[in-house]
Amino acid sequence: MLTLDQATIQFGGLTAVDHVSFTVEKGQIFGVIGPNGAGKTTLFNLVSGVHKLTSGSIRFLDKEISGLEPYRIAESGIARTYQNINLFSNLSVLENVKIGRHIQSRSGLAAAIFRTPAQRREEAAIQDKCMELLTFMGLESKADLPAKNLSYGEQRRLEIARAMASEPQLLLLDEPAAGMNSTEKVELTEMIRNIRNMGITILLVEHDMKLVMKVTDLITVLNFGKMIALDTPQKVQNNPEVISAYLGGGIDA
């Protein structure tokens, strides 16, 4: 589904992602881990079009996407969340999810102005789909609240719902467990599995190693922009180079 071939990005004299190559197969939960500053979020920014490659290639569904604008990549079937929560805080929970649905909208400006029957049907379908996603995330009872009134963990789930509203084939989750308590992390683990069961492939960046080890099929490890491991969770956990990258403390899973 997604193939990175020698993906590299340089900012001045700094190589943030250095000749990284891997393939994510359809239906996988593929983890990307590494110490702070390893290049994980930069890698996500390359896949989602926020940054452009210095060299190398990124292909999605066998089509080159490096160099495309972010909205074109979103239209191709890739959606993402962000390391720092990036919601429209004064809009309602439901409105935030509806914004993520706009890619699937077909009615034009004239239809919206004149409220044609087709536009009204589409608007009703958007409402139904977004409420379905909020129910999936356990947020249906808070649909009319401003997004800023949600707890931190709920805002994380809302971001995932908004990303899923575009019906992506590949979902990029950037540290979805950040700020969550232990109960919320258990719920998130099951939620990620359920998202995969819906037919959505997942690329996951996460610092919580217990979560990563439980849900991923394969893991790649970055350190100073370079890929130092690509293997199953169990083998990565026991890889001496990976343990060394985590400052000798091992991976507590």
C-alpha cells in the first residue's frame, strides 16, 4: 500500500530523515518508534505532503505521491492526526468531524446556496456518517459541545474521528496515546484494532511501548533519522541496537 524508497529530507545541514526504506502492506498496523528527535513526525510530514523529499520516493497504491500538495494526498486516500492536538476548538464536536468529511462532498456552491434536494440528501448523509463515527469513538453524547470542552483524551479521539471521516485507506496516527490515562490507553488499543478491522491500514507513531507492542504487526525504528531496525515487535524489543538507542534503558513493554 505504501512504499518509501530511500526517503531523505535535509534542512540545511541537518538530515532529518536519512535514506529510509520500508513497505506497509494493506491491512497492517505498522509502527514507527524511536527516541525523541529520531525523525518520526518528520516522516509523517513527508508521507502527508507537509514536507517535500530532498531525494528518494514515496509511493501510495503504486502511484508516486512525493511532491503532491497535502490536499491531493488526502484525496488519494491518506488521512492523519497530529502530535499536538489540532482541532477547531470553538466549533462543536460534530462540526469538527464534518470538516473532515468535505473530501467526500460533491455538491457545489450553487447547490449549497439554493439548497437543492441532492444537496440536502448529501448533508443528511454527512450528518449520519459523522454521528456514526462519534458513536464509534464514544463521543456521540457530546456532539453539540465545543471541542475545547472535551477532556484531553476525548480530543485525541475526536481527531481520529475527523481523520476517519474522509474514509481513508491509510490512517497515520501520530502519538494518539499522548496525554491519555491508563484506562483510555486500553480503550485506544482496542479502538486501533477495530479501525484495522474496518479495512483501514494504519501507520502508527507512538512512545507508549506497551501499546505499540500489543497492536503492531511490524515495527521500524528510527534513530537520528536513520532506520536501525525493521522487524516484529518481539524481535525489535530484544534488538541490542534498539535498546542502545533508548539510552541503554531497554524498552519497557
